[in-house]
Amino acid sequence: MFALFESGDLFALDHDGKEQWRRNLAKDFGPLQGNHGLGTSPVLAGDTLLVLVAQGNSYLLAVDAVTGKDRWRAEHPFGGSWTSPAVVQVDGKPVAVVSSPGLAAAFDVATGAKLWELGGLTGNTVATPTPAGELLVLGSSDRASQVAVRVGAKADERVAWRSAEGVSSFGSPLVYGKYGDTGSRDGGADCFDPATGKSVWDHRLPGSCWASPVGGVGHVFFFTKDGVTAVVKPGPEPEVVAENRLPGRGRVYGVAAVEGAFLVRTGTALHKIGR
């Protein structure tokens, strides 16, 4: 297990919670700066752990997952962002794609070499890229910048589609089954075709949505920041099967799905919701 904290501390733990190694990225490469703290998550690609730092000094770091030692560090003018890298396979080799204000860029996980860059984007500061079959959906709060890319394609064939409908304000897009879903800070849920980007339906949620939607057990769960969860059955129409209110108070920032339960983080607590 791996964890990264706002202090720059990067840890590796075994499943019993015993520390395997620890290092501090702020000490190694300079302070992490930003108006809203650190929001990225470490991503495991085989035996390589990837960390995007786009706060102050900007770089994509690859470390050996067993030892914590550097494998490479790709410096790049990533704007201030809170996204995490997405790893996909291209011709049997892992490629890391980073979405950061104004651009997306792909890096060879083995060497750190930059493979391509896509510019002209806006609003892509928080959403992590989402795999969708052979495509990768780059979420954005700007409709024209929510795009899907073919990671291994040539430059003139790289963009598969641009959205004209839903947006991803703070959460990342979800692709679950044959549908894609986004939630927005304005309280809108949009279902789209991941192959074309075309909207299937839109629906008004019971509140602003900051967390990423989660798919499981045949349903999509939209967690509003005020603690109301809308449970939607995927399909050509927005079929809401339940709305549930979480216990306690505090803004809902993020949700993780574990076996048989959800872990929901609010401003002051961590809730486990399950049977």
C-alpha cells in the first residue's frame, strides 16, 4: 500500500500496516506549493510508483515500488493541478497520461520520455483521465475541453471526440458498462456514450457534486457534497432508484469503494457505509 500526504511524505506499507520505506518529496525536490494543498494520488504501474507534483516545482516522478528509490523524474511545466496520472497499455507497454491546466501529456513509464502533448485545453485542473476501452476521457469543467484521446495514435488522429454536453467540475468521469457519467458542481449529472461523447441524458441531482461518481453492483452512485447519494440504474433514461442521506455533517470530498462498502471522506470524519 502507498500513501502521499500534503507534507510531501510518501510511504509504502505492507498489508499489516508495517512501514516498508518512507521519503519526503519536499525535502528531496523543493516545497510543494498551492492554494488548495495537494490533491494527487500515487499510481502503481507494475513495480513502478508514479507521483505527479504540480504544486511549485512541477514534475512526474517514478520510483521503485519496492525500495522507494528514484527511477526517473520528468520535469515539465505542469500548471497547478490536483489530478493523478492514468496508466494505459499501448502496444503492450505502459504509458502514463497526465492532464494538467492547458494540456495533456503522455510519458513512457519505463524511461520517462515524453511521447506526445495535447494543448489548447482549459478547466482540466482536477479530473483524472478515465480509461474507456481504447480511449482515454479527459474530464474538464469546460465542455469544449472534455475530450477523449487515442493514446497510441498519431497527432492528427489522437482526439477521438470533444464533448458538447456534460462537464467534470471536481470529480473524474466514470465509465461503467457501456455508459459514461459525470457529475458537476452545479448539481448536474450527465450520461454519455464513451465511444462518441454524445449525451444520452442529463439529470438534476439533489445537490452540488464534488466527488467522482462510482459504479458498482449494477448502479451508479452520485455523492453530493451535502451528503445525499443518488443511486441511478444505468440505461438510456435517468432511472433514480434511491436517494440516501449520509450520517453526520461535513462536505463530502471523495469516496472509495471497497469490498461490500463505501469509504466516504467528509471534512472531519471518515465514514464506512455497507451492509
